[in-house]
Amino acid sequence: MPEKEISHTKERYAIKGGAEEFPLMLILSLVYVCNSKCPNCPYSNCDIQKTYDDAPVMPEDIFRRIVEESGRYNAYLRITAGGEPMLHPKAVDLMAYAKRQGTRIGLITNGSLFDRKKLTSLIEAGVDNIEFSIDAGDEETYKRVRPGLDWKRVNENVRMAADIRDHLKAPTRIIVSVINQKDVDIKAADGYWGKIADKVQIRKYLTWGYNKDHSADPTPYLPLEEAVPCPWLFERFNIDTRGDVTVCGEDIAFGEKFGNVMEHSIKELWRHPKMEYFRKTHLGKKGAEIPICGKCDDWQYRSWNYNYWKVVDDAEKTKGLRSKR
């Protein structure tokens, strides 16, 4: 369904169904290192990665602590943020362990570091989604938006992932994401990857508080003057390599951190007074009074309906049909 036909608001706002006790999704910064300097990535435009020199990758004990609690709730772990997750030396083993504990896994990767063995292991483990962040439908554009990475290799890896999934008849969904930014032909990219992946996700360009605005589609989902509550507060949690948590994914510097998963349960932190304050303020349509929210350029691009859950649902509906296209 085209974005313009989707209603991004709701009649009533509250904790999302299923997230009353525990977040539906945990955004894990598995690493703070990367093998590219993409101009649309906020970490390329700030020094946050340097502040994690003492914790460039998430230790196994922190990851296992998160997983062992999250598995009881079948929560999604979105392996992303901070850098390229596949640079973690134990990335494959950790995700396989997480699946055995009952979590769902959505891996977001630039796709440059795979080989057949790694992809097979991840798909055999039942990783739910492998999302390739590519942002281009041709080699020339790719070199500009993904400097240092190889167009031929990412093509090989996306196709290999789909082929392995089909051969194994595995549940893994193969998703390609394309950010709608200036000087990127999203229609061409959609057409190119739509023949290979289960779903091409066209994403809004976000500033994250650090990027210059290069959006090719600034049309808001949630007009700021309507003060619609931000959905992220009601469904997801954010955890860095130290195990610290913050109230919102927009806070990539973790300036609003208020607890650590090695000291408190995620269930306890999810209904922490600070989280409840943010939610209550947003539900009262006063979210802009919160400093971090008031200066957020990306709040207007959140949506209560056009979100990760819809992308996954769309990918499931078309999974495996690429060979028939």
C-alpha cells in the first residue's frame, strides 16, 4: 500500500498490545565500530563511537542477560545501531544462542561481511529477518552512499541469502532497505531489489540530531502541531554495549540513560518512572516540553501503523516469490 494511503495515527494511544509488561522490541547496539563511513549515518557525523572505546562490542555476559529475559517474552531483538553488527567476533554464535532462548531476531547489516558459512548458520538458526541496508539500485549510487563497500559483493550476498533460505525452506525473511534521500533513485532501487528480496523497505531520511537534512520526501507522518505521541516510547527499548538503557532510539548518545540491565531487570526498567514520565507527557500531548523530544527533527516521521511490524508482515506475504517474478 502506498504511504499516502496509510493512516499514521490512531484514535487512542497507549502501550502497544503485548508490551504491557515487557517491550515488544529491544534495539541492541551490538558494536560501535564500522567498516564504512556512510554519509547518511549519524555515527559518521559525530564522535559517539569514540566515547565507546572502552566498550566497542557488547560483552557476551550482557548479551546473554538480555536474551535470557527477552526469550521468555518472545521479544524482538533488533541487532543494529552503533556500527556494523557483523564486526562482532561472536555475532553468529550470539544470534544463534538468542534464537535457542526464544527471542526473535531482526539483523540490520550492510551485508559486506558475509560468506556462505555465516549466512547458512544464521538462516539455519532461524534468524527471523536479515535486513540489508543498501540505499541504492546501481553501482554508481552505491559507491557514493556506501563508501568503501563493494556493490558486486553485496549483490552476491543478498542473492546468496535468498537462495540459502529457499533451499533450506527456512522462515528467514530477506529485506532490503533504501533511505529516501536526495540523489538516490528510490524507484530504480525498489525495482532492482524487488526482484531479489522479499521486501524493499523505503525509509524516511532521519537526521538523528546529527545529520544534515538530505531528505527527498519531507512529508510528515505525524504533523508536529498535532502533538501525536511518539510510538517508540510504547513499544521498544534501547540498550548499548555497556548494558545501559535510554528512553528513545533518537538518543543515540545515551544522554537520557537511566539504568543498566546488569543491575535491573528489563521488565522493571520498561515501567521505570522515567519511561512512565515520558509516556504520560506524550499522551498529554506535551511531548515537545521534554527537551530531547522538543528538539527531535524525526518525531514527525514516526508512524503508529507504517512501521517495522508492517514491513515484516509484508515480507512474510511475499517470501519466496522472488523466483516467480
